[in-house]
Amino acid sequence: MKDASRFIKIVQVYSDIAGRRKGAGLGIDALMNSCKEQGSRYFKKYSSEVILDENSSFLNNTSYKYAKYIDKVSLVIERVASRIKDLREENFFPIVLSGDHASSAGTMHGLKMAHPNDEIGVVYIDAHADIHSPYTSSSGNMHGMPLAIVTAQDNIESKINNPTIEEQRHWERLKGLSGIEPSIKPENIVFCALRDYERAEDELINRNSMSKYTAKDITYKGVKTVVEEIFKKLNHCKYIYVSFDVDSIDPIYLPGTGTPSEYGLSFDQALQLNMQILKNEKVCCWEITEINPKYDENNRGTTAIFNILELVTKMLIKNY
């Protein structure tokens, strides 16, 4: 019998230059500390590797207003995409631990590069829609843009900015990174715990008939029913990627994230949602992102997130 744990690769992406608050890059080490404190061998049991980041760029101001640090964020996204592609071609199941959410664009591009002829579904567990572009973002922070990158959505209909030629050049390159544009079809994305997003994003979501569940929906319907509906929606997809932003959890439980938003999931709901989704054999990659221990007193929330990581990985091995 094959040891399924041998097919797991932990990919650590410390990059946090695309976020609103610096500190998300500390989340991976915080998880490792929680692992040691609980006497777990998690990070010794599974093979891991680190993607080179560009966090030193924070020492200098960015010259880009509508897509901050896009020149550096692009480098990280390209590195992540290349590695995820290679891992999938080697039949690994990547578990990505990332700082800010912008790098998830690299994960999704990499999956498409590895599976160019197949439909890829995305379960996006996040308080935010992350589907802004340099044309629509009021902040210019690129952790709010990964889904716009991989779906190749400028959303010119909701335009409020005029990006520079240089910003546009970087943006166009990012959108087409996989060589297949878009890497992810908008209708193949399902949002979970979505509650904090802006008009431009809402208009784009509605135009593309993208499915969304609020935390209230998940509470009312129940996790099992929601997951059944998700996989019915994504039934035509051969592979599914799950992105778990910890700000999907209510800040009363988890203050340690860069963009907390009220009325989110409980820890148990987040655990059960991820556990149920990972039972499906189509899931080929899982990502945890946006842990910011600088805002988590005594690392209480980070310890709970580590427990989710460990339990979901066990579920993955059981069903892989």
C-alpha cells in the first residue's frame, strides 16, 4: 500500500509585499512554533520547500500607485507558478502556506500550466472577493487582485483608475502567465464566507454568474449541504483548488490577520468546511494564507489554524 504522505509537498511562500499590513510573512513560522508547542511532528513528517520572496522591497517605496510593488509581486507569482506546475506534473499534492493572498495567482496559474487541457475549479474561502484590478482598486494592494489576474478580468466597466503604461505592461504579463488566458474561468469559482467586497467586485461577480456563500448561508444551510452544492456546481471541472484565507473566520476568534471582517465563520465551521471539501478526489491543491501573528495576542488563533492544517492534512491522506 502506498504511503499517501509521500505525495504531499509543503510549499512555503513568505511573501507579504502585496498586503495592507506587513506581517503576513510571519504566519508560516508562527504555524511552526505552534507545531512545536503541541509536540507535533507535522513539519518533520512532510517534505517542504521555500519560494524566494521579495519582502526586502518594503525598504523602498513602490513606484506603482494602482498595483503596488507589481514588479516584485510578479516575480513571486512567477516562481510559485513554475514550482506548482512542476509538482503537479510529478503527481504531488501541494499544500501551500502563503503570506499574502496575491501569491495564490501563482498557484492557480501553475495548476493550469500543469493541466492545460482541463477545467479547474476554485473554492475560495475568504471574507473578500479579491477580484479587483489596477483599474478598479481603491488601495492598489495586490492581495486584492489574484482572482482578477487568473480570470484575466480588467473590469473596465467599473474603472476608477488610469494605470501607467508600465503598470499595464506588468498586469498584462501576469494575466497571461500560464500561456492560456484565462487560467481560470470566472464561472468556475465558488466563494465561501464572502462578506466584505466592493461594488466593482460585486458587479463583476454578477456579470459572470459566480457562485457565493456568506457565512450566514453556511450556518443556515449547514456545511454538508453547501459542500454538496459546490461540487454539483463544479462537477464539470477535472481538478479543484481550495484557497483558505484565514480572514474567512470571524475576528472574535481570529484577530491575527491583515484584513479582519466581522460576521465570519467559527473555527469549527472553517475546519468542517475544509475537511468536507478535501474528501473530494478532484481536489489537487490546498492553500492557507493571510495569517498575521502580529495581531494575534499569545498566538491563540494561530494555534487553532495549525490544528486545522494538521486535521485537514490527515483527512487528505485518508482520501487521497
